[in-house]
Amino acid sequence: MLKKFTIRTSQRDEMLDITNYVQEVVNEANMEEGIAVVYCPHTTAGITINENADPDVKRDMMRRFAEVYPWEHKLDRHAEGNTAAHMKASTVGASQHVIVTGGRLLLGTWQGIYFCEYDGPRQRTFFVKVIKG
């Protein structure tokens, strides 16, 4: 089963918790055991798994990415001016996979799945593919 989701981001740099969207696909597929793959088809956004208990983790990550990849750099040549967004997305990656067991995503106590926006605000899509087994 493959499902496409459309979301709207509200900031240039933002992490949106999409864990419930992924679990929804697992539920719809009536899947007890398998793998869920979450994929982002954008070059300036990505998917990561990280802590979802303390909001300071997201804020710290966004701040540190901004330090490592400043939005404006005198040597950047990309005409759109969003080289930093491309760098952040490449660092985070375009996809994540999660084991499903007992009908639930096998995430750690503090983990969540995030859509990471680095060139917003925009309307974005991501895909969830569940594979039984």
C-alpha cells in the first residue's frame, strides 16, 4: 500500500511531526508485521526520526543547521539562493524506514518521525509505503 500526503509548512525551517500519518497507513493496511517507508520527493526537505518529547530538540537542531549551513554565503552560486536548504536536506536524507510489529511502529520511547522543511513555507508532499512481512 502506498499513500500520498500533502501538508503545508509555515516557516522556512521547520520540523513537523508526521508519526500519526505513518501509523494511519499501517492501520489502514491492517498490517501487523512489516516495514513502513517514509519518502520525501523534494530536494529542499527531508525525513528524520528524532526525539518528540522535548520541543527544544527541534529548536536546537534548526539553530545548529543554520549555524553549519547559513542561508547566505558569499561563495554560493545557485541562482535560487537556497543552497543551504539543499545542504540541510542532503544531510537529513529523503527517507526513513521503520519496523512495524504488533500493528505499531517500532519507535523508541521518545522518538517521532518528522518532515523537515528547509525552504518554506510551502505546500509539500510525502509518501508512506507499507510492506507486509
